[in-house]
Amino acid sequence: MKSLSFFPLICLLALNLSTGCSTGRRVSGQPQSGQLQAWMEAASPVFDTVLAHRADWRVQICYSRIHRNRKGKIWFEDFRFGADTFQYFYPASTVKLPVALLALQRLRELNQPLLNRQTMMITEAATASQSIAYNDPTSAGGIPSVAQYIRKVFLVSDNDAFNRLYEFLGPDYINNSLRAHGLRSASIVHRLSVAMNAQENRQLNPIRFLDSNAYPILELPARNDQWVSDAPVVKIGNGFYQNGRLINEPFDFSQKNSIALADLHQLMKSIFFPAALPASQRFNLLPEDLAFLKACMSAYPYEGMVPGYAGNEKPDSVVKVFAAAAGNVLHAPEFKVYDKVGGAYGFLTNTAYVKDEKTGIEFLLSATVYCNSDGILNDDRYEYEQTGYPFMRALSRLIYEQEKKRNKQ
């Protein structure tokens, strides 16, 4: 039997690496920027409108194939569409994901006996714009805690729950921690759904953690953080409503929360595949806290983790939009979607790890699209149902079908 010459062998390996063939030898590198568009073009006419409006819809996609060798080592093959550089989108509720993760990490760093995610957390008010939280009627026994706030963040995307975690951590800790872990675009600078200016959002409530006998474990005084958004001026749209009046000029997002889609996507890698990343990109969570976070990310509200929730307030098909990847699999125990979706100001964003335990298919997928054809913000006339959700569902199905075609070796 003749052996391959050196030159053809090198060419064969180079071809496999450059075209993304699943040889089991590809290593993480620069994301591929043309393949997603080619797949969408081949799926015509499903994505024709998306491709035609990719600029004004501000479409961005990050997709990662997950490769494993026989020894369990994991590496990624990354694909991007419109996300090669940072193009601003309003992240809405997706910022709840990093803040929930950091709340668990912060509890561990504080290293206090009896302090954990289940500990009673009492929030006081130090200014007129702040609010208190002495109980939580959605929790067992009415006890507010980091754990219950995280449940509500993922299962029903509760804004008040996010605000309590934000007040616990503060923008200094949130943004310094994210940037230290390589997520350099992050700028989370305000609470959600409350009217506060930048200075008020830097003012943090006093917080007390109490044991079961209401004895103090840890007390955090009122604090004034220093973090100021360094985001460039970003103005979007043709006009916006303010106090019921139409302002005929673009809306300024420069003091709004911000994070690049690629960084959200990287955060998902950090949660589900920390061993595949450098140590500097791994978060410091207890194994049981990480398991709790994943359980919340994949759960449905009907499972009872948030008592009193009515399913018709936020349908499961909206919470788990990428569940459309494998058809009608909502609530199928073998099909898991670990995600966080967010929608506001016309921007719809989802970041997810999808795993089909029945077929072995798994992938990471993040996407954002702007659903505001008239360019007017704060008018509650956004095309989430007409544009956003159909795009997200079609995209998840496209990626799932591409995964089915993979020749895993």
C-alpha cells in the first residue's frame, strides 16, 4: 500500500480546517463569516426577507458547533452573521443572565457562614427613588432570597427580581467582573422598568441577609458606585415617545445597558463548557450553584418553581423560542433549551444552549433582530410576532437541520 506524500496530506488537513469539515481535528479559531448566509440563502424563501433587510433589521447571529473527541475534550467551530464587530442592540432581559450568575459568584466570594442562595435577603431603601422588599409572596414561606430572584429572572423574566440582584451587586462589581472575564463590551448600568437617572442607578439599597431566626448574617450599607457607561453615542430610530409626546429625533441608547452578542454567546460557553476555555474566562461558582443556574435556565414556569404564575402571561413558546428547532417539543424531557430571551425597544434577542438528548444534537446559538419598521420607539408597536419570533424559530430549525447533517467523527 502506497503512503500519502507529505504535500497531499498537508493539503487535505488544511482543506478540512478551512471548510469546517467535521474531522475531529478542528480547533477553536476565527469565526466563519460566510457559511450562515450561505445556509440561509439555500433555505429560500424562508430567509429571503431577512437577508433583504439584514441592515435595517440589524440582524446578528452567533452559532457554535460543539466538537468532542474520545477523551471528552471539547472545542468549538464558530460561525457568525453580522456580529463580527460590535453593532449595538438593546439587550433587554438578556442582561439578567450575567447578573444572576454573578450573584451566585458573589455569595461565594463573601464567604460568610450560613450565607448562600437560600438565605433571607431583606432590601431596604435609602433614597426616595428606591423601594423595599421585606417578603416575596411567590416563594415558599414568603422569604425573599437570591435563589428565588434567580428563579423569577429565568422563568417569568421578572424585572423586579433583576433589580434586587442588581442592587445586591452594583454596577461596579457587575461590569468589572464581566470585563475581567473577557466580556469587554459589557456595560450594565441601570435597573429595569423603573424611572431613575444615571446617578440614582449608581445608588444602591441597604441589604441585610438574615438567618432563620432573623439574626443578621451580613449587612451591606447603602452604597454609591462609581461606574459610568463608556459606551459611544448610539442613536437609533426616527423618533420616540416621552411622557406621551412624540420627539422627532433618534433615541439615544448611550446610557442604556449594553453587551455585544458575541460576549453573550461567550458567556454561554463559560457556563456550559468552562473546561474548554482559559481559566481567566471561568466564573467561580460552587458546583451546586452552577447546577441550580442551569436548572433555572432550562425550566418552564408550569413546573412550579414560581408559585402563582399563570402560563398565559408569558407562553412557554415565547420563553423557549429555540424549542422550535426540533418541531413541537415543548416540555419534552429529552429536549433541553437553556436560554435567556429579551425584548424591548423593538429589539428581540435570545442566547441559548440547545441539547437534544435523544439524538445527541447540541449547539450554542445567539441571535438578535430589530422589529420596528416605523422607526418610532416607545409606541409599543413592534413586530415581534410578525418578524422577531418567526425569524428566531426558523433560525433554530435551520441550525438543527445542519447539525443533523454533520458527520461527527
